Amino acid sequence: MRFEGSMGNLLCFVQVDQSNVAIKEKFGKFEEVLEPGCHFVPWVFGSNIAGHLSLRLQQLDVRCETKTKDNVFVNVVASIQYRALANNASDAFYKLSNTKSQIQAYVFDVIRASVPKLDLDDVFVQKNGIAKAVEEELEKAMSAYGFEIVQTLIVDIEPDEHVKRAMNEINAASRLRAAATDKAEAEKIVQIKRAEGEAEAKYLSGMGIARQRQAIVDGLRDSVLGFSVNVPGTTAKDVMDMVLVTQYFDTMKEIGASSKSSAVFIPHGPGAVRDVATQIREGLLQASQITE
């Protein structure tokens, strides 16, 4: 049964809800703290209820504007979780007229003493340290008034809009610079690998050409030796001249037979064959020396 209003006062019974306490006075002087439940308060003998006090956990969000060490104005939002202590309910009821204003004043004092010592970037990094400093100061001050500080959090740090835009641009520029560096490194690796591949290809091509020339020289040498043995009286020079002249005429034949060949001027006369033979022989001898 709940006793309220004039009916409760008439019967001198008062109900105190759960998680609350009531402050009982007698002739205007504090008498006792009433726990949750139904209590007899004989108003006819000067007793009355001065008020009720909640023991529930409460939260207060405090927004404080201050300046950092590098002259940037920021809004720091602190969230304070507190509650009144049942054992000190009389202190919490009588000593403070406005609990939230008192807490707010201490939060302002600590934040405006801590943040100006830090640069903007350090404020974000050390926000837990700022919250700890606020909690310690509040705990020391509010315990004398019958309140417990359960937890203090720095929930938001808001620089000026222009500062936030500049910070985002700096971050974006840094990321673009890192991306450009990575891209340049990748292109560098590709170019190095391409150059290594080209060098390897040229080396292998040179080896192939050298082996081809060596094979030609070996074949001509075997032909000269075989012809000299089978045809007595011939020298190696005679056989070489004959082979070169044959190669010369075969080349002219292939040029003339090609459908895509254009005009080619070849010196031809009584000494043309001899000159060509001499040039080819010297070229083969030089190639043989190089491969050796």
C-alpha cells in the first residue's frame, strides 16, 4: 500500500522507494536518514520529510572550451558518472545546493589546467591521462560532500572546423606521398627486372651468334681440308676462294629471287669476285679470333 499526499500525511506514514533515501527532520533539525520502505513520521510531534535523495548512478556530460599549447581552440567533452553514498546521505543533501554545477566547475578547472600544456596531437594521445586527472580531482573534492566518482571519460575532442579540415588534408597528403613512393619503388623494380632481362637476352643472343660463326668457320675448315686431300695440287687458299665465290653467287641469286627485294648495287667487274672473297675471308678470320 502506497501512502502519498494528504492521506499519507494524515496517517503519518511515508514510503521511500528503492534506490532512494529520505531525509527526516524534527522541528527543522536533521534527525535521521530513512531507508527504502514504509516509515512512521509523526508530524504532530514536529517530524517531517525534508526531501529525498537518489542513490542511482548518474551521468553528467561537461563540454569545456580551451586552448592547446600550439594555440588551437578545442571543445573537450567529459562524461562524469557519480552517485550519492548512502552512509553520507546527509552530507550529500545538506552540503551542496547544486551538485552538477559543482562537478562542472571542477571539470573546467582541471581540463583548462591540463590541455594548455599539450599540443593538439598530444591531447588526442593523452586523453586517458586527462580523464584520470579529472577523476582524481573530483574524487578528492566530492568525497567531502558525500558523493562517489565512479568513472570519468573524455568522450570527445573537437577542434575548430578549419583545423579539422587542415588535419584531414595533411593526412591525405601524407597518404598520397606514401602511395607515390610505393608506386615509384614498384616501377623501379619493373625497370630493373626489364633491364636485367634485356641484358640476359643480349648475352644469350651474342653467345648464339658467336657459336653460329664458330660453326661456320669449323664447317669451312673441314671442307677445305677434305677438298685438299681429294684434289691433289690445290692449296687451302684456292679452295677457300672457290667456296667464297660460290657463296657470293648464291647470295646474288637469293636477292634476285626475292619478291620484296629492292634495287641493290653490287660492284661487279674483273676484280669484284676477288675483292669480295678477300673481305669475306678477313671477316671470317676476325670472327674466329673473337670466338677463340
